[in-house]
Amino acid sequence: MAQSAISQHVAALMGAIPSQPAAPAPAPKKPRTWSFINRYTGERMQVTCMQGCTLDHSTDVGRRMFPEDQWCWTLPEPLTLPVNTNGQPEEFAVLNTVIKVEPWSEKVAERLPYATVELVDDHFIDGLDPDGLETVINTLQERLEQMRATRRRLIEIREEYRTRPARNIRNQADEALRRVRTVRHANGLEFRVIPADSYDARMARDVRELTMEDGSVWTVGTRGAGSTFAWQPKGGRA
């Protein structure tokens, strides 16, 4: 009973405390307004930035400039991935999407805000309206689904490859060795047959001609201990 009385008392106190109004949502930041001098006419032209513009126009204020050189954009945080273009991975910007507007562009479509997608470092898809951007997004989404499917296959293939019996690998190696052709000298020394124009033939040392136990004549050479090669003299065949 005492606990019930305490609960009723707390409830009464809570009802007596006026509720605090929710904090108002911050008002959208008002776009900046500034002006520059038209280099064609000398006229002062007023600009109101696109909402969310992240460009610093402080160096343009009051400056003489061509109207078509003025624009606004919203630049996202850059995304980079290691891309290999010359044998060494480098960080390249990928899939960065910018909203841009060029109020005095020669292209009428660019006088309204549009999107530009940077596929990879300085390679862009320009001039995208909302429908065009959606098309790019859907295309990339399909490619992402294919990549996810490839990842699943990669997991399966790696697991199958990893769990192959070791003897299969040894058998394959033994079979490969059996396919290597050799010729034998009368003293029992064997030479592995290689093409006459191969790198090993060109770089071999101790090059000389030998007559093998079957009477055939071969050019032989070495490339270190245990590396003995034979190839047919020029005009012959290996």
C-alpha cells in the first residue's frame, strides 16, 4: 500500500511540472549574396549562391571576371581507393558526386543545379538532372549486385581450391615432370631439351656439341649446378 501511495504522489508531481517545449530545428543557412564586375560590360552583377554551396567566393567578391567563369557547387567528402595504373597502387578519387550550377553557362541546362559524378580521378559523367543521376545510381547498383555475387563465388572457389587433396597437386607436378623431354649421353648424364631460341639457350654457359647415346648430335650448356640443357643445332629440331 505504501508503495502505491508513493507512486501516486510521484505521478501527481510529474503532472504538475510543465512540459518543456522541443528545441526548434535550426533554420537552413541563408545562401550568401555577393557581387562581381562583368568583364564584358563593366556592370556590377549580384550573385546569390546555391543553397549548400561549399565554394569560398571571398577572392571573387568585387573582382572583374567573366560571368561564365562563376559557379557554385556542393563538394562531398572525398572517397578514394587504391587503383593500380602502372604497377604500383595509388589512391584515386572514385564515385564522388558534386551538385553544381553555372548561372551564366552557354548550356541552358547547366543554369539549373545539376550533378556530376567522378567515376575515377578526373573522369566524369557531367550534366545529370535528377533522372539522369538516378539512371547512373541504378546502373551502379546493378554492378554492385554483380560484385556481391562474384564475392560469393570467390569464397566458394577459394574454399574448394584450399581443400583440394595435396596429393592431387603432387600428381600434377609429377605429370608435368614426366612430360619434360630429355636426351641422354653415353656416360648417363641427362639433358633437358629446350628450344634453340629460348632464353636458357641464349644464356647458357659451357656451350658445346655432344653426341648422345642414340647417335644424335645436340648443342648442350648449363646454367648452374643441376641445370643442364640440350637443343638441336641451328636447322635441326628439338
